[in-house]
Amino acid sequence: MNTRPEHQKTRRMNTFAHRQRGAVAPLVALMLPVLIGSAAFVIDLAYVHVVRNELQNDADAAALAGAHALVDASSATVRWAEATAQAQQSVPLNRAAGQGLSDAQVQTGYWNLKGQPSGLQPQTLVPTVWDAPAVAVTVRKATGQNQGPVQTFFARFWNILGIEQQVTAVAAPNSPGTMQPGGVFPLAMAQCLYDNYWDRSVYPPRPRIDPATGKPYVFKIGSGYHYGVCSSGEWTSLLNDANDVGTIRQLIAQGNPVSLEMGQNIWIEPGSKSSLYQTVQNCSVAGDRSCEYVVVPTVTQTDNHALSPITGFACLRILDANGGQKYVLAEMSNRCNTSLAGGAGPNYGVLQPPSLVQ
């Protein structure tokens, strides 16, 4: 039985609490500078992150400015020097950490849109349809560049006066991997037709030239059972299986009702549908030219009444059509510039505005 007086218990408890307070106070005094310094360092890191985002936006803008100057559509050439100059001129128009930029490294070369290989490739590369000319811009805030490293506020108590930052942006004009509603003409073409009439050994890729005329080859596109396999093109009702003139005619006038993308299966429809060739003639070069330049899906094969995957989106110039002999007269083209595009795909003559690829 505990017979110790109650006042003695209270006194011992008060003494213990006093000793505890005496132990914690020095500990708090020792840790307080560390805690305050750590919090201050977090503030510095947040500021560095903000400046890095500003630098990235600046590099993005300069790379896009250069990419817009890369391709001369009229002469179908790549303007490396002009793109470099345009990117360099864009750099001083931007700011980071409240100061104007003055330094950037600009490089040009080819960029493989599939990442095979990765990184910027030299201008001497023989491009494929997946290689696009690109502008790479690297911006640094470092010693001797753009007013030096990002200055710190509190980290300087640890003798950290600045933190260097580096960002890179790569932009390129590319061809679509998707097409938005209204951008696709309902004529599916065999991939091998482009292999025959499309020159992919240069950039921008372009139609093969007929030595007899000095102009792009002109060819007839018709059903596989009327023309050779590699001159084959069939009507497509796209995602819906519909084999009637009204549906195809509406697609000719209005384009695809929903977005389409590479790898998606579309319907290849049987039948020549003579009246549709008259519709195409009316809007071709021989008519009112409203369907002179069209974007068409390419497929691996044009088997009748079957689903076939889209391998790319190609540019076609429609010159005429013949309902009696059931063919579309056309030539390859690289003059299909469209805003109804997205993603990245092989270059079959359709170009969309430049975009960031890294």
C-alpha cells in the first residue's frame, strides 16, 4: 500500500516536468536554424523551378520559330540557314528571371518521328518518310551565359550563390498520324501505289518525275479488278460499312465525320459506282477544283468489302475522272497543308504546322 504523502508526489512530478523543459529548450535552439534554413532552401528550389519553366517556354518558342522557316513549299527545299537565323532572332524576344535572354545554341538536322534512331541526326542523312527536318534550341543560365546561374536568396547562407539550369526544345514540321473531321477524302489507296510514284529519298519527299514530261507521273486509279494492284484505289465508307452511292457522295462533299488515326481499320467497299466518278470529275481540275488537292488514307491492300488498317495520310491532286472507264486521273502532290491534322505519321505529302517533338 502506497503511504507516500500526496504533496510529495506532486513535487516530484513538477520536478520531472521542469527537467523535461530544460532538455527540450536547448534542442529547439539547436534545430531552429536548420529548420528555418531548410524551409528557405525549399523556397529557393521553387524559384529555380519557376525560372526553369520560363527557360523551357523560351526554348520552345525559339525552336518553333525556326521550324516555321525550315521548309519552302514553293521550291520544296529545306532552308537550314534561314531556320537557324529565325530561331536565333527569336531568343532575345524572351525573358527569364526578369531578364532578357541573349544566348542560345541552335542546331539543325533530321529528327526521326518514331525515335529510331533517337536524337538529332546530321543534315547529310538520307531521310525516310519518318525523318523530318528539325530545329533544336538549347538555352542555359550558367556562368557566362544569360546573366549567369539562377540566383538564390537563402541558399547563399550555405555559400550556394546560384544554380545553373539548361533546357532543350526540338521542333519540326511533320505529317499527320491523325485527321480531324472534314479532312479526309473517301478514296483509299494501296500503299504500293505510293511506293511506285513517290520519291522518299529527298526532303521534302515529292512526286516522282516522269522524264517524258518533266512533271509528276499522271496515273489512273481504279478498282483492283479493272487496274493493276499497285494502281488500285477503292471507295471507302471509313468506319461504317456502307456500300451505297449516297453515303460515299456525302463523304466526298463533307469528309470524314469523326477523327481517323493510323492503325485504325476502315471499310474498303466493292463496286465501281459510275455516278461517283462523275461527282469527282465535277470537283476536280476538270471541274470547279473544289477537290483538286485532297488527303486520302493509304492502306496495306484494297481488298473489296474488307477492313484494312490505315498506314498513313497522303496528298493527291485529282485532275479528272471518267465514269465510263471508271477511273480517277491523278498525280502525287506535296501541296496539302492542313490544320485538320495531329500526331505524327510518314510524310506522303501532307504537312501540318510545326510542333514540338521534344
